[in-house]
Amino acid sequence: MERVPVSLLLEQGPMLKSFAGVIGRELVPFTIANKNPQAFAELEAELAIPSERLVNHYMEWAGCDKGRYSASIPTHIFFQLAMPLCIKQLAQSRYRLSKVINQGCRMTVIKPIPWETPVTAKVSVSSIREVPGKARVTQNIGIYYDDELAAELQVHTLFPLSIASKRRHKEPEVQQSFSVIGHWSSSDHDGRDFALLSGDFNPIHWSRWIGKMSPFGTRVLHGMGTFIRSIEVLQNNLQANISDIDARFTAPLKLPGGVNTLLHQLDSSAAHQQRVPLRLEDENGRLLMLGSYRL
């Protein structure tokens, strides 16, 4: 696979501006609210249209079948394009945005989005749940073109509020019979490449030094990168478009990683009518992601 060119950094202005805002907010703590608003303002904005060059590199990195997107743009790219709007909305909260952890996401495709079509995103907070030591926030992103809803995206984030939030109770996993769908490989430079494609330059994904100093002891791949690569392996192997998929990240994918395995539990008698359980494991059998999909 061709390395993602550094020059794509020039197309990440909105995300870089958002990260600068996050850093400034953290450096001037009195600008952070003491409590959350009673209701978060819904935000709406027209999204910047990515260049064909960026989209082509994005699709190659994700493992997209170009024939699948000959007339449309991959819907999952709008997670990245709408992220500055999501960050702006979260800035209304009392949480430290630099501590955010992506816990999962969902993508529902209503209709394909043509290339180079003006697209509007509407972002709202659908739920906030605080428990001892942590807060969980869910944001909904509606993607519109020609004033019609084309996709519904959902992002689940976690904000640690205290040291207690680092303690995790691992529930026993229910043993089920899953079959292999396909595989995809993670490499030493995936964190750097996806940062250039998405604009998410959190150094835990690309800096060896920061990664080594982190709780994981190494760099980890973006959760969204894990999600989109799994989507494309699923679609390529099923030779079908996914209309709805959700995922919960159970562990970070440590880089450089290796060969990751995507599995599902398919009931062939009702594949188009029900949600099919899905899971992703690394080369050591460690569970990275749980979810389900519908064709």
C-alpha cells in the first residue's frame, strides 16, 4: 500500500483548528464551564468537500473496492468531516476534551452520497450519563444533501473524571459460534497515515515516545480507523453494501499490530431481516471490537 503523503496535512485545516481550540481551552481552565448546559445547542454547518486526491488515498487505506464507490463517496468519511462540529458542541460541556476516548460508533446509510455534492451536517447530543469516575456522551450526526437525510451517524465518547474511571469491570464473555469473514492487517505507520487522512493528530496514534509513555505502552490505532477497515472487509467479502452497522471498542489495537480477523454469527435464513453479530480479534485472539450489522 502506498504511504499517505504528508502534503494532505494542508487539507486538514478544520480539524487542526479544532485541536488548537481544545489545547487553548485546556491551558485556560477558567474558560471551561463548571457544569453542563441544561440542553446542548444543536449545531449545523455545510461540510468542506474533500479533494478527490484525499478521498482516493482514504479509500486505498481503508481497503475500499473502488467499483463500489464509482458514483458515490464512502459514507464513513463523514465521521471525520463532521468531527470539528462535534468537538465544537462538546466544548459546551464541563469535560476535559483532551481526555476523550472513542468507545464506539454507528452508521446507518439511507442513500448513497454522490461525489462532490454539497453536504450539511446536523449534530446533537442525544444522551449524557455520568457514573462515578466517568461520563459517557452520545452525539448524533445527520448527513444531508439536497435537503434530504442521507445518513445517520452516532459517536459514543467517554470522559474520565477521576482516577476511579480507570478501573474496569470485565464482564464474562458469552461463548458463541462465530465464522471468519475476512482479515485486514495493521502496520507500523497506520497511526500516522490515518492521522493525515482524518486530521486526528492525537500523538498517542503516531508518536513512539508518547505511545510508550501512555497506559498502553505503545501507539494505538484510531478507533474510527479500526471501524472503517472492518466495514470494508465486511462489504468486500459479502459483496454487498451494509445499510447499518454499530460497533463498541473493547480494547485498543496496538501498533504495529499484525493480521486482524473479522468474524460474524450469520443466520442464513434471515440475514436481510435481522442484525448479525460481529466481532474483531487481533492476531493473538484478543477481542478488539463487538457489534452487529444489517445488509
